[in-house]
Amino acid sequence: MKFQKCYLLLLAAVLLGGCSTLSKDQCLTGDWYDLGYQEGLTGRHYNKLSRHQKSCSKHGVQIDSGQYRTGYERGLEAFCDTFDHYQSGREGNPYKSQCRYEGHKRNHRDGIAYYCNHTDPYALGVKGGAYHKVCGAEFGARYTEGRVIFDLKRRISKLEREKNSLEKKAADAKSEHEAKTYRDRIKDVDRKIKVAKAEVLAEQIEHNHEIANKNTLRNVLDLVR
């Protein structure tokens, strides 16, 4: 298409620049159907037109919003038809609600079902993985338990970096008073590290105890069957 390069540059400027304005030449030469189509292909929600209108109005240019909307819908349709909704669900991602075809929704639900049945929510939380609340209350509760440990360990790492920094400052102190001030701060940080480590241990013991109880109950049920 004759002006395709111009449209792609315009699209890149909008996506990267957020609220940055469009030049007069971009507004004058814009094929609004094609721009809408290109933006629909990104799969993003329909929210760019008002920015284009605001930018081009400064140059006395009126956008053909009808052409833009038509192009956007065609581009979005192409995006939704080629996007792997099942795989997205299987990775635990929320559904792209702008894709309205029931078949797309069904494929995504199948992917989500696999994700929820084959993912250890506690382990996901412990490693700090993202969870988008797609699996129900019990899954979310287990994820939160694991996430507590992740956050505690991250806090410990931050405190240990702070301690290392203070130790270097204490070693380079120019007076005993200054060195003592740093040593006192080190003691305080050390105390916080010990408390955080104790909390991690308590969380892990509670989790393992709960698993042990469940296994014991399972063994008892097996015996009485």
C-alpha cells in the first residue's frame, strides 16, 4: 500500500509515545481505515481514536472515525482468529475480552482448565510467578501462602544488601563514633533478617504440617475402605 510505511511509523509513534502528538503531515496523509486495521492487529482494546482526534485537531484535520472503526474491527478480527487462545489459557492468562467469538472463549476455557489442574499454586507463589485469579478460591489461597514466602525471601535479600553496604561504611568510617553508629544499624538489620528467616521457617513448617495431615488422613481413609 502506498502509504503503508507512513502508517506503521505512525502506529509505532503512538504505541511508544503514549500521548505524543501526531505531526501535521501524518494527519494529512493518514489512511484511517489502514491505521485502525494495524491497531486492531495488536489485539489491544479500542482506545486510540480519541488521541488521534486530539492530535490532528491541532492541525485542523478531521479524522474519519467511521473508517478507523471499520479498519480496527477488521484488524481485531484477524488478530482474534490467529491468536492461540488455548495456549494463552494454558499459561494462566486471562481471556482477551475484546475477542467476542464463542469458539475463542471455549478454547481459552479449556486452556484454563488445564492450567488450574496441572499447576501447583503453592510452588508458583514461592517462586514469585504471576497469577491472574483464573482458578478459583482454593487455588488463590494456596498461591498466597507461597507468595508470602517469596516476599519474605525478597525482603531478606534486600536486608542483606543493606547489611553489606553498612559493613563497608563501618570499615571506612573516619571516627569510632561514626563506626559505632554503623555497627548499631548493622545489629538492627541483623535482627530484622533473623525475624524474617524465622517467619519463612514457620511458614514452611505450617505448609509441610498441613501436607502431612492430609497424607495421614488419606492413609486412614485408605485403611477403612
